[in-house]
Amino acid sequence: MPEILPNWHPAIVHFPIALTITATLLLLVTYLRPANPQLLPTARLLLRLAAGGAVVAAIFGGLAFQNVEHDAAGHLVMLSHRNWALASTAGLILAALLDGFGKFGQRSLTLALLALSVSVGITAWLGGEMVYRHGIGVSATALAAEAEPQAATNEPLVTPPAASPLLPGEHIHADGKRHHH
């Protein structure tokens, strides 16, 4: 994985967001232009693509959840983001399956996708909070200001003691605290 991208989740997650919202908008447009026979099948295809993309984004989000550096406040936002993401992904999968098996009429599908668009939007907002408010998943070098050169002293450099190795499933927050998920 390139060094600039600590994880692939941010590169993947925008597809299911855009596909869900676009499918919802197409379903709403079908009420304004019912004579266009391509709108409904296109919205249904986008729903299936959104569901598949959400699964891939959730997998990479789970990997990022275990690996990105964060503090305790950011961890709370991460938990909320994860919970909304899992609910949104499950909802998209369920809607795609029900629609695929012919269990959804156009009105039910539209209502479901309106609710899912709100759910996906909340999930996306929480993801933005993690990045822009808490700096989670952002390279430290991208955030660091120009470091001032260290003043020359005759004092020896002190190396911090080595931390004990991480146990499986354990990670350390930026504030030095360890925990498991």
C-alpha cells in the first residue's frame, strides 16, 4: 500500500455513498418523468452496486479501525462511525436482496432508499468528523508544521524505553493507552 494512504477505506468508501444517493435521486425523478423506462432499472442497478461497494468499504473500514492511530476522543467517533456503517451496509444489502427477489415495489424501494441515504449520510458525516476534527487516518507529516531545528546542546539524546509488544487485536492510542476491540 502506498505510504501516503494509510489505508484504502477512504479511496473506496465514496463509491457506495455516491451510488446510494444517485439511486435515490433517480427513483425520485421517476415520479417526475414516469415515461422514461430507463430510470427505474438504472436506480435498481445502482442500488446493487452501492450494496457491493458498501461491503468492500466496510471490510477496508474494519482493517483501518484496527490500524489507524487515534486518541480516546477519536475512538468514540470511530465506534459511532463503525456502528452506522454496519447498519447502513446491512440496510443496503437487505434492500438490494428484497428488490432483487421482487419484494419491493417502486414506492417501497424509494422510501427504503430515502432512509438509507440518510443513514449513509450520517455515516459519511461521522467519517468526516474523524478525519477533519480528530485527524484520524491522516499522515502525521501532512499535519506537522515545519519543525524548528533542535538547539545544539551537550546533553546526550535520551531514548524512551521500548514498549512491550502488542498482543493480537491490541492497539495503542496516540495518548499511549492500549486496548482491545
